[in-house]
Amino acid sequence: MDLPSAADEGEPGSKRQQTSYAFPVLIFLCSLSIVIACNGNRKNETDAPAKRQQHLTDSLQQAKRMQQLADSITAIKKKATAKKKIYLTFDDGPNKGTLNVLNAVKEEQVAVSFFIVGKHVFDSPAQQAVWEQLKADSAIELCNHSYTHALNRYTKFYNDPAGVVADFRKSDEKLDFNNHVVRMPGRNAWRIDSIRVTDIKESRAAIDSVHKAGFDIMGWDIEWSFDHKTFAPDTATGIILRRIRNMLDAGTTRTPGHLVLLAHDQAFQKEEYVQQLLDFLKELKGNEDYEFIMAGKYPGVRGY
Ligand SMILES: [Zn+2]
């Protein structure tokens, strides 16, 4: 993807640029103070000492104000050049696509979070083996996506807030997640710090209960969805990349500068779709404006 390459605060060149900008300002301010002070001394040789002292005080205060201005400009520049954060999240594993996703993200060395369905871990020895592999991998993050995934009967599930909390707790106890981040099954809901979003209002009480139980709930800004019959990703790589760029540029994500992408392990069962994922990751990585962050580091998520 050919995006404009804004200066990167993490690059040595940018730091040199900021340093080289601040240093002449400092030199200028110091020189100004000395010149003003000297002029004051010459002009006011006959002045009272108190008046000369006042000139010096005024000059120093002016220098201080200019330094504060220079600091503000540096801070604004730093903020403007901060990298945009992308949270790649893969839901519903472990299943047939999970290892493919794991291998792809390891190959490309990008940080991702898998939102795990507890029941899927225990559905078969093969899925349990995948879970063990995920659990042993310190380069990824594992988050709670409920135990039953509502058995895909969402209305019934969300009508029982206590049952929903118990479902998340069961997954937490059995799988021992090392963070508080969860995702509601079948709902794009948020309860992180001041972000409170409920997509389907009938589910509000249950979602609030999960949050009150100590979980931070992450929804998503954009979904890379898939065809539930063929399991093929239903959006071309170029289109999903363009949507990501547009949202970040327009500042329309839940938190400006931070974008959460939802994808599903199941969509990457076949080799051709795995290649699509690899292409996608390569393109994102190639943009120096972006960096990949795990869900537990999202702004406002409570520490563990
Ligand atoms: Zn799900």
C-alpha cells in the first residue's frame, strides 16, 4: 500500500530533526537574554540597581516564555508524527484456521490477539493441541471470548445477565487468561474506560454485568468478514487495507489513532486465503505510519 510516509517519531532521523530544531532555539534564547541584559547594562549605567535588576528579570521571563513555546511546538510535532496503532484480533479459535493464522503472524512478526472460545478448546484433542501451542507462544496474546459463544443463540444468551457473566468466568477459570480483555459473542460492544457502546440495546444489562464483573470489553472498528459457507474472506485485501487507512486518516475509529480489526481464524483454512492474509500483513507492515499492538495495551484497559 502506498501511503504517505509521515515522519516517524521512533526513527533516529526524526529525533535528530527534533533535536536540531530545539537546539538553535535554545541558543537563540540564551543569546537574546545576554544581549538584552548587556544592552540594559549599557543604557542604564546611571539607572538605579533596582531598575537594572528589573530589566534582567523581564528578559529572563521572556526567555522562559519562548522556551515554553518551543517545548509546546515540539510536543505538537511529536503527537502529529506518532504511529497509528493497529490491533489485529482473530476470533473463535481454536479451530481449523487457527494454526494457519498463528504461522502467518509469526512469519510476519506482527503482534496479534486471539479471542478464544473456551468450549472450542475442549471440543477435540486436535483443538486442545492447538490451544497448548497458542498458550506456549509468548509472541501472541490470548483473550476471553466466552465459554459457549452463546451456542450461537444470542437473544436467549443475553436475556440472562448472570448466566453471561458465569460463562465468561468459566472460560477465565479453565484457561487462565493473563488479561481482563474480553469480546462479547455476536455483539460489537465496548466497555473500556469511558468507551461505552452497545450495538443491540436488549443486551445492555448483560454487557454491563460482564463489565462490572471486572472484564474490559473490546468490540471492533472494522471487520474483515467471511462467507460462512465457503469460509472465504469476503473482502479483497486491497479494499480492506483502504478502509483501514481511510478510518485512521479520518479519525473515525473508537479511539482516534487506534484501530481494532476483527477477523476470524476460520476464514484462513485454505492456502489461497492464508496467502491473502500474508499479503495483507505484509502491506500493513510496509506502512511506517503503523504499529501493531495487542488488545491488552488498548488505552484505558485495566492492568492485570
Ligand atoms: Zn465470535
